[in-house]
Amino acid sequence: MNRFAELLDRLAYEPSRDNKSRLIIDYFRTAADPDRGFALAAMTGELTFAHAKPALVRALIAERVDPVLFAMSYDYVGDLSETVALMWPHPETSPDANPLGLGAIVETLHKTRKIDLPAQLSIWLDALDETGRWALLKLITGALRIGVSARLAKNAVAEFGNMPANEVEEVWHGLQPPYLDLFAWVEGRSDRPRTTDPAPFHTPMLAHAIDDVDFLGLDPRDFRAEWKWDGVRVQAVTGLDEHGQRVTRLYSRTGEDVSTAFPDMVDALAGAEFDNVTIDGELLVVRDGLVQPFSVLQQRLNRKTVSAKLIAEYPLHIRAYDLLMENGEDLRPLSFDERRPRLEALLARYRGGRIDLSPLVAFDSWQSLAAARASPENAGAGLDADAIEGVMLKRRDSIYIGGRPKGPWWKWKRDPFNIDAVLMYAQRGHGKRSSFYSDFTFGVWRENDGTDELVPVGKAYFGFTDAELLLLDRWVRNHTVSRFGPVREVNANKDEGLVLEIAFEGLNQSTRHKSGVAMRFPRIARIRWDKPARDADRLESLRKLLRN
């Protein structure tokens, strides 16, 4: 456990992605089975415990320290695991000096009854030091917050075995923690793990962002262009199991099986009767032939239950733009210009109406494509410009490579909107920024009974540098006028308020927000120290950007 705790501690303070990968690889190289497999499961979100929850942790610390002191400390630190680890009292008697193994802890957590878990967890917390307690609590609550994504952890496994990252992704869904067969394979001690999954996930190909195609010196004759839809990237997969029964699954971009969340879309795929097909596309809500804003699609996301009424009100649709597998044939080694006709032919045979082809954007120069990108409504009849984020550029000769190779695919987003808003509330962040006020709510002016008042229009917790964060944090502390738990209200009058320039991707109507509007991906573009709060934007100006 101490070795795992050291890994988490170093990862939490390491900003470099490459260095994080090196730390993980070193752990895989030096840790024994099954500890390294369970560590991988924790970093990829594959490790859960039925009875070990944050509420249990809060109950244990409440028995040992003053609850008011704990609440104040938690407010200051901003992280439950770190707060409890620091405040946990030293035991009166020395605990057993035998080191705790990560594998043994995981197996005990799975076997221990709910009624016995508080006593067992207390024993472990007494036996560990502060870093060990922090790591244990992070493990059981599932909130690592160490800046490591599932993709990064899987890529580290592949790099550890000196193999392409997509090789690990191809077999991942047939494996279970602690991944003994996976590590045996990447170390060359056994053959590739066999998977009988009839509908496996394939690592998606991702694009690099650009701001100006001319700057890259790209030749427009080498590329195809598609619309970049404002939806959710999905992978639709069908196959036949050993009994000849059709299996249909819907995966998220990260490989999570989301089939149960979208049963209507899975039924539509099953009804298409595709044979061993993998379609790469965008999940959207389409009404009367028009793609709806992302805020509408959000009504279908993160739902534990899906009712017939919800399905009827928010009909799902897949806009397909690539074909990876067909009739068991792997099409990824083919060029884009070879895969595209296969996708067109496949969808031409489909009559279900829930899956269609993402159209190509005609252009003969970067200037003409830039014009289409800026005004999509002029580029095609019936095109809903509000559902388009920009354009995708794909080399005609590009094969489909899992991951984010630089050069074959580029994404060229539409220019963001900008407004000047006034800082209203601030809250502490988490992880490395837990000691700073880094989560900010901002508003614009509106008239109410003849008097101007601020109304909140959004929240942002990124978009500034560490140096700017220090200045903002100091400003918040010096201009606090009220507190609501962990939230500070700041002076936001017309003379002393702080103006923030906010960039955002779009705006939608919202009945859940006091202002009646909801921003898409708001971020702080810069701090307007030079601008008085009275000159910030008004709600009437913001409403002019609303999607019809």
C-alpha cells in the first residue's frame, strides 16, 4: 500500500503528462501482482466497492474529531480524503508494523460485510501514515483526482510492453482486474489475451485542434472536410455471439458501454441488422430533420432510468462519419477515400431513419472553407448551423489510427463568443488548487424595477494561468462581503466589481437558470483589471445570441 500511496502522491504533484506516464510505468515494472493490476483498475475507474463510500469516511472521522473543526478544515483543504488523512488521530498503541499490500486491501474490501467495514477501515487508517491514509481513502471513494485519465493509464501499459496503445484497448473489454493475463502478455510471458467479445470497442481516432490552416501550410487538395457536430462521440458496434445471436452495443469515446442509457438507439441499430459492423459517429437529438443544440441532448445524458416519455421527447440519432469494421473485415488500414464509399453503401441499404451519413463540405480553397465554417447556414439547404462547432479536416489517404496522431486529422472550430461579466461568487477548487479560490460564478447586468442588478449567467474554473490564479485568489479574499459554506460572495458593485472576459462556444435557453440562458463551455479569456464593472455586458445583449 505504501508503494501505491507514493505513486498517487507523486502523480498528484506532477504536471507533465509524459512524466506521469513514466511514473506509472516504473510502478508497473517494480510492483508485484496483483498490486499493479489493482492500481491500474483504480486509475481506469474499474475498481468499485459496494459498501465503502464517502459517507462512511465522514462517519468515522466524526467519531474522532470535533465536527465543527472538521467542517472548517474540510472547507479550507477542499478534499475529503486529504482532510481526514491529516486529522486522523494517532493510535494510543503502536499498530502492526507489517506493511499492508494493495491487493490484500482490495480483496478484503470485497469480502468484508457492511457491518464490519467501519472497524476494518479504522484498523487500516491507524496502521498507515498520512500519505498512506490519503491514498487508501482515495482508493475506496474512487475520487483519485491525480490528473490521470483511463486512456493515459492504458497507454502506459502499452508503453511498458513496447506496443501500440490501441493493442491494449483492443483486448481491454475482455479483461478483469487485477489483469494478470494482460501484464503477462505485455511482458512477453504469454500470448495475447483471447477475447470472445462479439462486439468489441476500437480505440477512436482523434484530431488535433488548429486555429488557422494556412499557418500549417496544408494543401486543400489533400483533404476532405466534414461538419463538426455538437453532440457526443459514440461507436456503434454489432456482432454475432457463439450462438449466432446478434449483439449490439453503443460505446462512448472512452470505451464505456453506454447501451443501457440509450436503449432506443440500440434498438434502432439492432433493427438495422448490420453484420459485424463498427460505425464511428456522433450521437445527436434530431427533430423534424434538424439537429438540436447540445443542451437538448443533455436531457438524455447521465440518466439512471430512461422512460418512454423521455425517449419520445428527445429522439436520438447517429450521424455517421466513418466505418471501421464491416462483415468482420477490418477497414482501418484503408484510406479515408476508400472507407467513405463503404460507409455510404452501407447506409444506403438502411431504411430505419435513425442513422444517416454526415455530409462532406465542398470547398476548393481554405478561404471558401473558412467562409463555410463561419456561416454554416449558407453552406447547405436545411442545415442547422447552431448544431455545428466547426469543421473536421481529414486527409484523403489517412488510415484509421487509434489515438491522436498528428497530421491526418484536424479540427477547426468556429470562433467563440465573448462577453464581459462581473465576478459574483468564488469557491475553492480541488486537488492541486484546493487552497485557492479557483471556481468562479459571474453575471451580467439587467434592469429590475428601474434598478440595475447582476444576474448569474455562468461558472468557470479554467482559462487562467497560475499567476493569474494567485491574483484572483488574493482579490477574492480582500473583497469578500459574505459567506455561504464554502462559497464567498464578493463585492460586485458598479465601482469596485471585477470584470472577467468570458469566452464560450454557444448559448441556449434554460428554465433552470435565473437568467434564462445557459453557456456552452465557458472559460475565462482574461481578467479586465482596466474595465469598471458598470461597463460589463447586459443580459439583453446576451439574449441576442440565443439560438432560435
